[in-house]
Amino acid sequence: MSRYSRINIIRTPESPKLRYVNVIYPQIPLGSQDIYVYTTQGDRYDSLALTFYKDSSLWWIINRANPNQDSASLFPSVGAQLRIPAPVRLSSILSLYEKLNGII
């Protein structure tokens, strides 16, 4: 699945080129079932999402759950403790994402 497949696209008469609408990511509060891991050399948000969620396109959930990390980087700091929101919370997180981005 393309990481752009769920993003709205607009085209206006003034600008006939296709434009992607900016994505709004939800805040992800702490959960009692969240998992904590320490990163090692070579860890990436997409590979962690694949490991924990079986879907690398959900990298942004781990990224957003760790605001102390550089949100513009795909690589968390080596040795950092990351919070991985529990897989049982995915449906509520994705539902909020869809509401914020007008997908529903």
C-alpha cells in the first residue's frame, strides 16, 4: 500500500496540478498497555512498525508517540527508549487519523 493512498488529493481551476492535502497526525496519549523498547543501530520507525503492527506504513504512530525524537527523521536516536502504542489501540488511533483528515 502506498503511503499516499489515504491522503486527500485536490485540484482547483486555478491550479490544475494534483496537490496532496497536508496530513494531520493525531496526538497519541499514553496507554497502560504500551510497549517500551530501547533502540539499536539500524532501527527505523517503519521497520519497528512492521515488527509490532505487521504494517510498515504505520511508522507515523511510533514517531508521533515519541515527541522527544526528531519527527523529521525515519531513524530514532540509538539507545533511546521508545514508546510503542499497543497494537490493540490501532483501530482507535487510525479512526482519529481518518476523522482529522476527512477520510471518513
